[in-house]
Amino acid sequence: MELTYYSDYAVRLVNTEQPERGEDTLTSVEAVRELFGGAQQAARRASESDVTRLRTVRTRLRAVFEAADRGDEVLAVDLLNALMMEFPVSPQISGHEYRDDGGTSRSWGSPRSNGVESGGGVESGGGRPKWHMHIADHAANATAGFTATACMGLAFHLTELGVDRLGICEAKPCRNAYLDTSTNRSRRYCSDRCATRANVAAYRARKRLESGRTADSAQEPQASAARGER
């Protein structure tokens, strides 16, 4: 699994709140556990204290996205570095897939007729695991583990793809965070729904402006005629 995958942790946490709408879904232990997605073992450590802790982290992560969205790369990096200093990660090498002699990848741990299970995986004659970097979770609490993972993923996303790939949705009052994965770095909205809503609003604004101009143009001859009569 590429470490950039974990950048989605940061997006999920930031988007539990929509400040301009006064909405906040991070209000319970269950909501904290939902943030972890498939990482159920890590989620089980969540407690009421993690609700408050993660809200504080959420504010700091939103500041990273907002700085990047404004084009302030140095501030975005400084804010993210501060979080990583406070919530360090423990990287380790892992092998979730299995590569046979012909270079074909298979799931690490999937049994084969001639395989021998070893260390939670399956070994096969002549094959080898497909090794990759993985973030080990040895944190003291759920917040520390989640934050370390989110920040490391965001850091890899930022350094590999660019700070300008971090954005804040332009569709008001949404303001959700997003990661731009478009080929031409053109993304401006967090979702197709927000993009459609913004386009419709812009279209209606143009129509109102055009209607106003048409009305002004129609009134101008009448005003000129009135001045002539005087």
C-alpha cells in the first residue's frame, strides 16, 4: 500500500466539520471509530477523550489545507511538520501480497496447494512477498495513532504531488477539504455535487446580470426621448 493512501485519513477528519454551516459529526466514540475505516483493531482503542483530542487535531489539519489553498506553501509545510513532530510514526516493512517466480502478484496470506503458512503469510517454493512500506500502529491512544497516520500520508502526498494538490472546496458554504488528483491540477470542488451546484449558481448569476443589462438597454431610449421633449 502506498503511503499516499493514508492522506485520505486527513481529509476524512477535516470534513467531519463544516464550520460555515455549523455542522459537526465528530460527537461520539462511534464517530471516531468510523474514521478508521477498515482499521478495526486501531478503532477499538477509541474512547470519549479521543473526541476532544481529534477535534483539536482537526482544526490544525484544516489550517494546513487552508494555507495550501491560499498558495502559502511554507506555512502549510510548517504546520504539517509541527503535527508530525508531535505525532511521530513507526514505519515498518510489510508484505500483503505474494509475487511468484513469473512476477505475478497474489494476496499475501492466500493459501496455495503447495504453500506453507509462516508468520501469518503463505510461503511458496521460489516465490517472494511483494514488500512495501507500512505505518505500524504503536501509539498510546487512538488519536495519536490516527493523527500520525494521517499526517504521514498527507506529507507523502504533498511532497510527491505538490502542495497545490491540497485544496478547500470553492462551493459555499461547503468548504470541505480535498486532494486534487486530476491530471491538469484543475480541481476546485470536493465533489461532483458541489461542482454542479456552483456551476448552476454561476449560470443563474450570469442570467440575472444579462437580464439587468437588457432592462437597462430597453429603458435608455425612453429616457433619451423624455430628455428631448423637455
